[in-house]
Amino acid sequence: NITRTSLLARHFMLVRTPADQQATLEEIGEKRRTIESAIEGFRQHQSNDGSSARFEELERRLATFWTIAGHNLELTGSGRKDQAFDHLVSTLVPARNRLLESIKALRTHQRSLLSEAVQRAAGDVRRTKGVLGGLLALVAMLMTSAALFTTSQIRRRVALVAQTAARIATGDLSRRVVAEGRDEFREMLAQLGEMQDS
């Protein structure tokens, strides 16, 4: 929009009818409102990240640009097109270029800040993945340990029932069957104990 505005100032010199001049001035006014709205939006979302000095420079250069552009339009409007052209080339275009440099510097700074934020976020994601991976491994270990413990308990109880049944089957009734625990094997052991008693 900045470059377009400077081109419109040149176009203002070239148009022949008052209607075309008015249309050009209206378009310049529209561009100015668009630019100032964008600047205001940026100002509202500005943080204290070192952008404020760059932003202040941008605002100063923008104000200078509008002052110079206004003077250029006055020269053209008063019929001094040769002076307006000289002013455009020697003053307005350099002011525009300085303004574009400020915009570029601010944009570069913002990109740098964005890149740093993305890198920090990527680091946070990596750390979170590491923590989640560690937690997942811990949960897997705990579940495996619980499964192994449960399996060993069941095997021990099955072995006890099998030994008791084998002993009773061979006629060894010398040892009393003790039904202990709170699982399904207690009932089996109790029944084996009843078999032994009968």
C-alpha cells in the first residue's frame, strides 16, 4: 500500500480531469486509512520484545511520508507539476524507501521472534514427548510387574492344589489340607480337605 500510494501521487500529476484527480485523491485516502488501520492493529498487539523502538521509527517515517505526500499533492493541485515531479523524485520516493526499510526491519524482527517462539514450542513438545514416553514406560513396567506377580501367585496356588490332589490320590492322608486365602483356590482346597476327611 505504501508503494501504491507513491504511485498514486505520481498518477495524480498525470490525470487531466478534476474527476480523475478526485478519484485519485479518494484512492490515496483509502490507502492511508488501510495503512493506518493496520498500524493501529499492530500497535494494539505489540509486546515488549524490542519491537517498540522499531515501531516508533516506523511511525515517525510514516508521518514524514504522509507530510511529504501531502505537500506533493498540494504542488500538483496548484498546477506546479514540474516542481511536484522533482519533489516526488527527490523527496517522496526516498521517504517511501526509508519507510519500506522500517517495515522490512520490523517484519524481520517479528519473524525472528516468531522463529524463536516456534523453536521454544518445539523444545517443549520434545520434552513433553520424553516425559510421556517415560511415563508410558513406567506404566508398562508396573503393569508387567503386576501381571508377573499375579501369574506367580496363581501358579503357586495351582501347584499347591495339584500337589494336594496328587497326595490324596496316592493315599497320603497324613497331612491335613489347609484352605487359606481369599480366591477360587480356597474353595478347591476346602473340597479336597472334605475328600480327605471322608
